[in-house]
Amino acid sequence: MKQRDLLRPLIKGIKRHVQSQLKDRAATLFTLVNDRHASAWIHSNKVVGPLSMSSPVARTAFSRQFGLPVYNQAGDCPLCGQEADIYGDHAMVCKVGGANARRHYGMTRALAAFCTEAEIPHHFEIGLLLKASKRRRQGDIMFPNGFEFDGFAPLLVDFGSGTPFRKNQSAAVTEEKGLTALQIEERKHKKYDSDFEDKPQRFMVLAVESFGRWGMEGLPLIQQIIRAVALKRQEPYSVTSADFWQTMAIRLQTLNATAVLERDPSLPPTPFALARRAAQQ
């Protein structure tokens, strides 16, 4: 038996004990950052390599990961005028400034890059249209040939992200309940499943939370992509898997930290933020 196998029960016991002593935001954060892939970016040499983070971005990402304040003080978001907490949670839900769209595009683009490397047939944002309540938009990635785990049926993948913090854990999060990866999956299926009732295509949600925990639904797809890339590179699956999760985690935390820095309450407010603030008074 290997030493790590002997230590694993002890480490789990220590984590359970530490978590039992924490409350509210700290307890939730402890669970999130200890997920299997959430801290992959911290252990990667890519942080100072091809996907290097600038010093402010890296400092912000590390501060958020360890529950440290990212701002000197709380205040109003300079983009939307709403409250911005000292931990940067508001940046994950702010609807002004385009951070959500950049996160969405950046993550799907990173996944598509692995598909291109593995020569997996796919169409990036030119697949079937998903029907929303009042408008129609494209899905993120279409796999016309499907995969073995799904009987090779054409597969349309839609990416989704959210923050799992609840309103009482962060004043900047407006929803009573945070969006976990599972809730993101459920929301998108409720919204779009009816579009696929009479079609041969299958719809899949690839969900990730702000601290890097991924939804279970998309894992079979990710595993197939990793296997294809490993075969193309002629390297062990474990090596490619580590590279995949590190790359995706670095991309996610870079996008998140950038959004946080753009919403520093010490920055001058935009005209939109000033108008919104005046309307609330």
C-alpha cells in the first residue's frame, strides 16, 4: 500500500474537522476550493508560463482562493453602482461590463482548442439554435458525430457558470440561493430540453462554479476529449488530464480575477453607475 493511500483517510478526517469549525462563507469556501479540480491552477507551472497571470491578476486569484479580501474596503461597484463586497463576490454576478460573456466565451474557446488539437469534429458557436424565452441564440459547441458514451448521437453542448454563495453569505449576491453546478444544469435543461423532443440531437450542459467546481453531467464528455488529446500527443492519460484541468482552471480564475479588478470600489464610477445610484436615492 502506498503512503498516500494510508494518509488519505487522515487528510479527509482533518478536512472534516476544520470544516466543522467554520461558518457561513468560510465553510462554503472551504468545500469549494477542496473540490477535485478547483485548485488545479495553483499546482501548475503554467501560471508563470504560456498562460501566465499578471501580478495583480495572480494576487487577486490567490486572495479569493484563500478567502482573503481583494479590496481595501467595500463600496459601490464602479460599473453598475450596486454594492461590491471586499471579497469580490459581486464581480461574479455583476450584469454590467460584459464579464459574464467574456467568461462564457473564454471557457468554451479553451475547450474547443482541445477538441481542435485532438481533431474531434466540432462546430464552435455555429450549431443548433437554442430557444430562449424571447430570443434565440446559438449553442456553444456542436459535435456532429457525438461520442461513444452517448451512442454517437449528435451532441450540442452549452456552457454555464455561476457562484454558489447564498445571499446571507455575501451581501453582494442578490439571489437567496446560490447557483451550484447542479442548479445551473437543471436551469438550462428546464429552459431548452423542449427544443430537442423531436430531434436526434442530444443537449448537454457543461457547468462550472466560480471557484472551479465542475458539474457531473459534462464529465463524460471531458473524459472523452482528454483521451483523444492523450492519444494524439502519445502521452499517458494522467499527464493530459492534469494539463487539461490546469489549463481550464487557469483560464477561469484569470477571467474571474480580471472581472474583480474591474469592479474595485476605489475606481471612478461610470456614468451608468452614477445614474443608477442617483435613481436609487
